[in-house]
Amino acid sequence: MSFGDSFEERVEEQAEHRYHWADVIVNTTYMNDVMRAVCVIPGLFTFLEWYKTEHMKKTLYRHAEYATEHTEARPKINTKRKDFMCHILASKGPPATNKEVASHFNVIMMAGAVTIATFLAGVTYYLSHNKSALELMGCEYLTAVVEEGLRMYPPAGARHLSRIVSPGDCEIDGEWIPGGTRVLVHQCLAYLEMRMVLAKLFWHYDLVWFNSDEIDWDRDSKGYTLWEKPALRATLRRVE
Ligand code: HEM
């Protein structure tokens, strides 16, 4: 949806030492949490910025690098796909610099990829433990499963994420927005994605093997801004 091709397609063609972007994103959000905690100890943040650990280089910096590389690569591919980038490239007004566009994709990739993946992993686990819910999902209760999945395992539940217009109003892209407004701009898109992937997944495939007895999703998930999830192993057999 962002760059007009499968997630990471271009990156995987490249050198071996590279990390999968999805892993980088999860590690980056964890690192952000660590840095937020570190801020309470005076001077430690400055020290860490100076003494960049290997882990920091592999996460915070790598994520920004990937966003930049994909941003620069996208205009070179020949696609008619209506991805996010095509709207940015076609936008009116002074053209955005690569750096500006990359910084948007830095946020979009961080916010959009792992949330949906987390939701799907959690819901798949819970559905595997609840056969009646799985059957109900096939009987037009897809939205109920999505809602309940979000309630049981909110993919991004941290309170510090809030984006609220400050008192005194503001103007965004020519629109006057009153102070206190809080809107999730991407809510419809996120619901569309969750419904579409769940429906296609369970319509086309049966879950035939699962390690759900070895893991306990509630016990083994660690909550930061996002979840560090236990390994979920499932084999999907295509329904003939
Ligand atoms: C289950 C799926 C998702 C959940 C639960 C979720 C949740 C959230 C939450 C709680 C916030 C903070 C907003 C606030 O309080 O003001 C947020 C921000 C955001 N989300 Fe999502 N999101 C999901 C999917 C997506 C998708 C698919 C995209 C885009 C492709 C996306 C893009 C964004 C962006 C751009 C922001 C703003 C980040 C910022 O202001 O720094 N999200 N999301």
C-alpha cells in the first residue's frame, strides 16, 4: 500500500546483512520505549545518543534508512498502483523533498505495518482456542470478531500516542480544527484491512497445525508501546 509492491520485496533482493524491515520496526518501537524511560535519568539520554549501541544502530537508524531507500526507489518503478506514494507524488503545491516524504513513510510504516500484523496474530491465536467464534466469523460476524480482537489484544494501546489538537485550535491543510479534537484518521483503512485479510485468510485456508498449546498468548506477550509477541506457528492448508 505504501510503495506499490509487496512488503520488503526490494529490500530482500539486497545484501545479506540486512534485516527484515518488520523486525526493525518492532525493535525500533521497543528502543523508543527504552529511550523514553531513560529520559527520567538526567544525562543518560545524551550519553546514549553519543554512545550509540549496536542495537540502536540496527533499529532507530536502520528504520529511517529503509524509509529513505524505499522512498527514493518508488518513483523509479513502473506501476499504476494507487499506493500512498502516488498520491504524494501527485499532490499540488511545492514538491516535497525526499527527506520530507521519507519522514512520512517512517511514521506510516511504523504505525501501519506492525499494528495490523499484531492484530492478526492475536486474533488467529484466540480464534484457534474458540471454535464457535471461528464458525460465527464465517456467518457474517466478521466485524464482531474484529471488535472483540481489538478489545482483547489492542495492537497499539499505549496512552502516550495520543494526538489531540491543543487548546486554541489550529489549521491543518487549510482546514480549521478546534482545540481538543481527537480523530483517528486511518480508522476506516485499518478496519478495511483487518476485515479483508481475516476474511480472505479463513475463507481460503484451514489452520491445520498450531503451536498454541505450547504458548499462552496472555502470559507470553510483553507489552510496550507495541507487543512483543510469542512465536506463533501455524500451517495453513488451502481449502479446495
Ligand atoms: C489495528 C490497526 C491499527 C491500530 C490499532 C492503530 C492505532 C493507532 C493509535 C492508537 C494511534 C495514536 C492516535 C491518537 O491517539 O491520536 C495511531 C496513530 C497513527 N496510525 Fe494507526 N493504528 C492501526 C493501523 C494503522 C494503519 C493501517 C495505518 C496506515 C497505513 C496507520 C497509520 C497511523 C498514523 C500515520 C498515525 C499517526 C502517528 C503520529 O501521529 O505520529 N495506523 N494508530
